Amino acid sequence: MTQGEVAVALGDKKGVARVPSPHSLNALLCKSASVIIVGKKTVENIAGVKSKHALYDIDREVVLTTDEILFIREPSTMTPKEKALARKCECGRTRIFPPDSDECLSCQRLS
């Protein structure tokens, strides 16, 4: 999905109180280690000007199911209850660890 497509999907999703601005959404997507750029897509705006937008996806080598998304989220996107469960991993990332694990999901899958 492009950044715009992510914003539309968030807007259509029930339970999302406020869709982030394009700048904050871009910052969230770029800062997450588990969100990767997989290509580019040409997008035409209302005035007919074409530009290339990055296509984002979750790192499929780390995240295998939707239930595992909880374990890759950045602290800035966590709820207060999730932040209380989060711990700092040896790799330096603050994450919620999978059950019965002493390291984050990224360290488990990429090592």
C-alpha cells in the first residue's frame, strides 16, 4: 500500500479515532523496522501531475500471522497497557515479547 492507501484504510476501519496526518503517517512507516518499502507506484493527483510513491509492506520474514503484529509495534503506536508490557530487547528495540520468550520477534526470526 502507498501512504495514501494506508490513510484511506485507516479511515475506513472502525475504532480508529483519528487518521494520522500524511507527515506523521510517513514518519511512523519509515521508523518502524518491520515495515519495509517494496517498490514504487506512479500516482496522479487531481491536477494530472504524476509522482512516484513508495509501496509499504510488513516484513514477511518476521511477521507470519496478523496476531504477531502486536510484537513488532513501536512504543509510539502502543496503548498504555501495551507499553506496560513492553521490554527492551538485546537489539535495543522496545517491544512486547512473544509468550515464553526472552527476545523480541525480530531477533527470533532473523537470527
